[in-house]
Amino acid sequence: MPPSLILRITDSVSGRTAALRLDCPADQAAPLGRLLERYLRDAPNDDRLIRTGAVTTDGLLSLRNLQDLVYRSDDSGRLTEIFAGLKFLQEGRTACLAQPASIQSAAAGEVPLELIDVTVERTDAGYDRNWTGFHRRRWNHDAHFYEDFVRDAVAKAYGPKESERVLRMDTPGRQRKLIRALALRIWNSDFENYSRFSNEGLRFKAGDETVRNIAADAGGICTEKVQALKFLTDHDRLESEYLLGGPNAPGPFPADRLREMLNTFDFRFAQRHMRYWQHAALLYWVDGEPLLVDATNGNIPFLFLQGDAAQRLLRDDAAGNRPSVPVQMVAETEDYYYHRVEQDIPQNLFFALEGWLDDADLVQVFENELGLYLSERHYVMPLLYRSDREFRRSQQRYEELCLNAGFRVDVSADWNLDGPVGQELAAVNPALAARLLAAEDRLVARYDWWDCPGHRSGLAVIALKPSAGTSLEGRSP
């Protein structure tokens, strides 16, 4: 029997990859473009590939997610043409789609294989995603899963009888109740980066991927969670737009400068501009009335502000000042401001994080100091170092910070939760503790790629002081 022919497709930046077995004899000599059309663009939405053993269930999901990085979709969600500027590489060289694919000898253990290995290179591709079709496609891939997620969130918020009425969404009040139930479900999930470094971790998750991560009892960061909420409510055609903002960032919003950075990826000397998109939320319009929703959690209060309370956060007063939301950072309180923006800026930012910025996961953890996990009560920060001297500097920094703030802290040169604060966290949430510990190997490997090889790993686990309140609903802060 000849070796199995495997098609493996990998996105060079995000690390998304999928592999499937090709059973048609004609595939051996088929042009690469035809193989991509048949097995990537036109991959079936049923379970035929799974039934025949050509791909695993997880592999089919990965294949579908790769589709949206290669092909545009129309408003109905049907895939159309390849994104302009996108290239395919084989053996490090640009491949011609009209020529037969290059086939290499390979093996899975002791089983010989023939491998068509394709890398998707999107460095020169543009921001051309159709977000309406993208969300529709992603929903249709597993509609029952997302429907169950919505029903469960609404039932937990309002009980079985009221949830039936809310799910009809036949009045503005019920539409707002649906949004609030989904926002609370997302807000109550972990504000975390640890899942980026799990075995199947994605460096940045789209909305549907974040919903699945939340359903698996993990979570995401603000830019992931806001996409999750919009993904769910877009299905029901609830009108919404992304808000951007951040600390100490009242207007005017630097739209042109941020667009320039998204086109050049030159972030040097841009810190004062980047703070304007450090955070994200949503503005809904229900029966013509604004509804501002922030479902981030971590150190952000739950915001569900309607009417004038929402408007006050989005406009300057007569003196040119804009109200802010106080956010408790690890050692100090910062004022966060929200801005209405043209939607190409947040959409292109999210697309860039998903597909072009190959160190976005590490920037969020270290440079933005979000750590691996942040809640009202705990903050977990990885410490990567190559010498005892480097570790002692990090240890001194966190111990002094916590002494001044009145926090308890464990600083360990090893990746463990063995100190008093770590044991406290593990006792309250053992599943979280296991996820944090499991993130070590992938994070260290990524950090060695980012900086240089040879890092050791430790953890700083801080017990924070809970803030006075964690919810702002229906009123101005």
C-alpha cells in the first residue's frame, strides 16, 4: 500500500495549523491551487471528512478557522477569492498555484507518509475581511454549540421561565436583557492570558474562539471578550459598534496616527497614541437608545449603562472634560476613557492581532503587564530570567511594590504555586491553578524565541485588595 498523502496548512504568524489525509489518487499530481480550493475553500460543513478518518474533529475546526485567513467571504458567509497580497510557501519558497504541489517524504512515528506542506504568508495581505460574513460563517460551523451557550447564559441570569421570554427578543427590554445575560456570562469568565500557552493555544482569539474558550471554563482579555460578545449578538442582528479607550486618554482620538500604525506596524515612539486602543468595549443601539457594555472583568467593573449614563462617558462636557471609569491596577488606580471611533480601526486592529502581529501574546503578558491571570483578588505574573541576578531584580521589584501597596505576594524562582498566596488561589480554584502551571513550557519557548534562548521561569502571585464595587449599571460612574 502506498504511503498516505497528507496536506498540512500552517499560518506563519498565528501558528494555526491543520492537516488532513487526501484519498483521491488524482491529488498526487493536482495543482496546488486546486488542492486548496477543494480541501480548504470548499471543505465540507458536514462530518464527511471525520467519518472517513481524513481529519479529526479538532482538525476540522482548525481547517475552518484557517479558511478565514486565506479567503474572503460575502455577506452570506460564502467563501470567495483569496485575499489580495497573500502568498503560499513550500520548502521556504513561493509556490505557484498553477503548478503541482511539492511532495516530501515524511513519517508519523514509524508510519511513512507523503506530505504536502504549505505555509500561508500574509505579510503583504490587506485588511479586507468581511466581518458580517465572517461572523455568519463562524456561527454556522457549529450553530447548536453557540445556541446552547446563549440559552445557558440567559437561563442562568433569569431562570427558565423568564429566559424563554427573553430569547424571543420581541421588545427592547428583552433585547437588553439578552445582552446583559451574555455580557455577564463573558464578564464572569477569567481575564487571562494563560490559555494562549496551552497545548492548543492561539496567540489571539477571534470572537467565536473566545466563546469556545469561555465555555471550556477559561476566558480571554478585553479585545477577545468584546469580540465574543459582538459575535453572539451579531447573530441576532442587534446593532452594535466597538468602542476603544484606555488610561488617561481623553480626546481627541488620534485616528490617523492609529491607522498609520496599522499599515506600517511601526510602533516606535507611539506609546501615547497606543493607550487610546489599550481597551475595548461595545456600544449598542436598542430602540434608538445607546447602551454601553463592558464585559472585560479582571480589573474593569461590569458596565451596563443605558441612555444618558452611556452618553456621558462618550462626550466632553462644556469645559472639555470627559468622565472616566476608575480602574484598579495592581498598585494604583487609573482613569479609563471610552471613545466612539470609525469601525475600521478596531476591526483592523483585531485582524492584525489575529494575523500579523506575531508577538501579540507576549506583548500583552509582559509589556502591557496583564500577566497570566488577573481578577479582583489575584494577579499572576510570569518571571523570565537567565541569571540569579536578573531574578533578584524582579523579586525585589515585586516585593517592594507589594510592601508599599499593602499586598501579600509570593515570588518564586520556580514555576509553582507553593507559597501561601499561591496555595490560597489553588484552594479556591484548583482548575485555574492547573491551567497556570500547564502554561510554563509553551510560554518559556515563546519567550526564548522573542528574546533569546536560555530563560528560566518563576512566578509572582499577588493577593490584591478587592475594590469597593465591581458593577456600574444604569448610571454614570
